[in-house]
Amino acid sequence: MKGLSFLKGVAVTLATIGTTMPQVQVFAAAPAAQAAPAISDVALTSGGTLAGRVVDAQGVAIDGAEVVLVQGKNEVARVLSNKDGQFVATGLKGGVYQITAGQTEGVYRLWSERTAPPAARDQVLIVAGENAVRAQFGAVDPTLLLLTGGVIAAAVLGGISVSQNNDIKDELKRVPKSN
């Protein structure tokens, strides 16, 4: 009987909290709602040559990674990385390119020789798996999680307190009154 009273108190408290707390969106954003990809500036060398490297998340070179360069809707180049993860594509012109290696893709603004801004890199670094879906880390604000955890803990402790108060009242009713 005591346990049922306790569970009932906790259930009512949690239901009340659940109806008063704002709803939290825990699903990943739809692709259309995602921010536009960042564009990195890269300087081409003589002959429109682009150098780059493909590595995994630990920085280990990936041998034989197929690197595809697309400008607009046209595939411009398709090359393989060597044992050191390095690749070279030649005959490129300045412009914006989508560069893909496996499931990883990035958008790069390639600058013709001697026209690149000072901040431009001299080669592309592709980290395989960098833009892969990684569960939903960050989909919920950690502060909201802490707040929700605190409210749930308070509800459980409140239920325990109510249950113990009821137990004490039951015990007092059983104690014979002295005159």
C-alpha cells in the first residue's frame, strides 16, 4: 500500500511537470534547415594545380581514396590519393568547387595563381567522415537537460517525502492515545 501511494505521488508529480515544461526538439534538423557549408579558400599553383591530402579522423593518411572535383554540375577531375594520402589535380581554373572523398565533401573556392587572398591555404585537407551524421550530440541544450534532471529529481524526492509523511500519519493512527 505504501509503495503504491509513493508511485502514485511520483506519477502525478511527473505528469504535472511534463505538462508545464516546454517541449524540447530532439530530432536532427532537416537538410533544408541546415546552414550553408563553409567555403574554404585555396590557392592553385602553376598550371592550375591543386594539391591536397585525405586523412581519417585520427590523422592517418588514406591510401587510394577517390577524390572527385565538381564545379556546378560538371565533374572536372577524379584522382586517387597515394599511400601518404596526397593527391594532385591539374588543369583547374579559379572558381567554387565541391570536393568529395568517400562520404566526406566540402566546398572550396580555388584561386588562380597569384590571385589568392593572404588567408588562402596552399592545399586541401579532407578529413574522411568529417561531415558524417554523428548521432544527435548538441541537439538538446545541456542547461535544459540539467534543469529537467533537477526537476525530475525534485519530483522523486517530493514523492518520497509525501510517502514518508503518509507512513508517519498511518503509524500515528495506530498508536493508542494515552489519557
